[in-house]
Amino acid sequence: MNRKIWREYMNDLELINRLKDRDESALIDLIDIYGDLIYRASNKVLNNKELSEECLNIVLLKVWDGIDYYNDDKGLFKNWIFTLSKYSAIDILRKENKHISNKLELKEYIKDRNKVEDIVLVKEEIRELNNNLRNLNQTEKEIFIERYQKGRKIKDIAKSFGINQRALSLRIMRIKKKLKKS
């Protein structure tokens, strides 16, 4: 094994151990070291900047939650992350295609019907989302609304909050995790 690969391997082992110890600063290092790889791998599949940024957040969460599943006997950490990125991007692409299909079906359905029950269901879903948003602090709510309701880019949100994009990506990951628990 040449020196460069050995050095990368040793750095990865340290990073993996820090992730297993739940050291949140390891996530920053993960973004610094592999953020570009994750983004490029996902963008190759998605060919969409916003979806690729979203995929980056998803992969970070998967690495954080699934670090114990990484097995260095099966390959390099870099390859594991690349594989997570690629398959996460494929999942996003499937969901986007399904979402487009569902939107078309919904438009047809709305043309055919406008039932009171449907309106009640939508209102209930909105109420549930609002209840979950109450578990967030004010800054988290603002970030969530800027990203998912207004559809703003991570770069623009980071600029308006005065933080770097990587820190914002990390916050978005935590917000999504908090909402999933609610």
C-alpha cells in the first residue's frame, strides 16, 4: 500500500471512530473531506443542484446513523460513501419521478372531484406539519421555511443567516432528524 493511500486510510479510521463516538465535529470534517465527492456523485445521477444539495444532507444523515454498518474489510470508507451517495441519489430520482407522476394524477383527480373529505385530509396534514414545526426553535423554523416552503438555495439561505453552506447543511440535517422524531 503506498503512503498516500495509507495516510488516507489512517485519517479515515480516526474519522470513523469519531463518528462512532458521536463527535459532531466529525461531521464537519466529513463534509470538508467528502462533501465534494458526495455532491459530485449525486449530481452525476440527478443533474440538479438543489436535489444534489439535498442528497448531500441525506448522505450525511445516513453516515451519521449508519456508521456502525461500515465494514473496512469490504472496502475503503471513500467507496462506501460514494456508494451511499449514488444510491441515495437514485432514490431521490425515483421519488422525484413518482412525485411528478403523482402531481399529474392529483391534477386529474382535482379536476374530477373536489370532495370535502379531501380538503379535510389536507388541512389535517397541514395541522400535523405545523405541530411538528412547533418543536423547532425560531431559527430552525426560519431555515426550514426558507428551504422547503420557499425553495431557496442553500447558498442563499447560508448567506442570509451569515453562516457557511456546510454549517447550514449540517443544521438542515439536524432539523430533518428532529422533525422525523416528532
